[in-house]
Amino acid sequence: TYLYDTGVESDEDSAASSLADWMILSLQTGFRVSEYAQPCSAIHMSIEDSVTKNINGTPKALCASDLFFSGPHRRPVNKNKRHCAAFVHITWRYQKNMQNGECIPFARNDRNPKFCPVRAAYRIIKRAERLRLNVKRPIAVSRSPNRKRKGLSYLTSGFIAKNLQLAAKAAHNITSTDDLKKFTPHSPRVGACVLLHQLKKQPDYIKKRLRWRSDTYQDYLRHIDDVATDMIDDLSKYLA
């Protein structure tokens, strides 16, 4: 059975909408899988022990209290004004790199609203509130896709992988099974790293923003077309 019976029937609360918001946010925060997704066994929120937890018993994945919306200079914004916030500050209570309690701000993107981390975080919070989610529960949730059983579902690693692979197939016509398997719930962390590297950000910047303490982020870098093009441009200038 479900823990919550909401009766909410809104596309904003569908699993697809929830996944889209988390992908927008993850491509900028570089979430590790356990920081937002749940194992497949936790799909229906019916067994509390199925949620991945920290050593102190709290969920590993983000909860509502881990997000803070502010204006400039960290000035708190009224709850009813969160959609206008200039920043969303995300706190990682526990981390693989042992930098527990680290808080990182992400700025509003008015030039490209569809890729705005503040707007995505706001939609995630509002979804959790509409679905009356317990504040101690992870917030990567959606309305249950099973309309015969009203309630909530977590975003799971299996659901995320399946839909990322479907998106890759539709957007890029990828049909190779081996290539599709490369799209996983960890892909947003890899993507965030590749994007910053492509933007020519320095190693210290990449490590600080995406929460690496070592140079292992380099394992995620890819031989993409833009890197090859940059090399030709640089060589052409040098050899001119």
C-alpha cells in the first residue's frame, strides 16, 4: 500500500515531469545517483527501510530541508516568492568526499529559463508540497503512474535509465544496445563534468562546483566533437 493517498491528477506531478526537473538540476549540480534516485525496490514508498540511508538513518537523497531559496546576498525569500528567487542553495548533509554539510548556490537563469536550476528546484519543491510529502522523505517523487492505486512513487534508478535511453534513441537515433546502456542515472554527473570542461573551466573550478576532492573527475571526460574542433582551431592559429 501507499503511505499517502493524494488523489492528485496533474501532469506537473507525473513521473515524466519530475524526471525532467531532476535532469535539469542534475546537469548543473552533478548529483551522484544516491543523492536523488532510489533503488528499484523503493518505487512505491511503501517500505521505509527500502530508502537508501546515511549512517545516521536519514535519507541519502535530498529532502525539502536541503533546499534554500534566496535573493541576492543570501537574503531569504518569502515562501510565496520562491519562484522569483535569485538563487537556490543546496546542502549535502553527507557526501562520498566527506565534505559533509557543504552548501552550494546555483543562480537563476533568465537567459535560458528552460535550463534554470532555480525554476527546476522550485517545481520540485512545489510538487512535493502538492503531493503532501512527508518533510523527512526524499523529494524526487511523482504521482504514482498506476492510476488504480493513488499515491506517490520515487524516481528510481531503473526508471531513470530506461527513460534516458529512450530519449537518446529519439533525439540522436542511437540504436546500439551497447551505446544505449551507457545512459544511466549517473549520466547527469558525467554530463555536468563534460559541460564544464567543454566550457574551458579550470580543474579547480570543476572540482569545487561538482564536489570532487581529487582529479578523478578526469575519468568522466569524453572525447567529444567540440574538443576535436577546438584542437584544430588552436593548431590552425599556431601553424598559420
